[in-house]
Amino acid sequence: MKDIIISEDELKEFIVNNFKEEALLEISYNRVFVPGILLNINNDENLILTLQLQGQLLHQTVDINIDEIKSELVEIRYTHLDEGITLVIK
């Protein structure tokens, strides 16, 4: 897995240009850990990622507004096929 240190300002463009649907995302922010399959990337007004949660009890779909939480993000792990990236937000 490749580690990339990225600023909050660079994050949106990186996600839009490099993330693919059906990838596994593990988002860590504040004190929350959210693992899920990326279903949709919506970059209209805000960057919103739609995830199918992966857990023992929860399998619901959630929308995460990256623009709203980017100041609280710690890291995002992205896995698609054999490619793995850990984005460490500074």
C-alpha cells in the first residue's frame, strides 16, 4: 500500500481524478471509522461519496460530504483491484 501525504485543499481534486466506484474505502475522521464500498462520486456543489457500509450489523448506504468533514479527516484508505493507497491528510 502506497502512502500519500495530502493537504485538505488537494484532497477533493485527488479523489475526483483517482478514485473509482466499487473500490473499498476506509475513512477515518474525528473518532469515527467508516469502511464501505464506494458506490458513487458526486462532485456537483460539494464532494459527496456514497458508500455501502461494510460491517457485521450495518450494510446500509450512506452519503459522506467530504467538504464538510475534511478538516476532521485523519486518513482515507482506498483499495481497488490490486491498487492500495493511504491518503494521510495534513
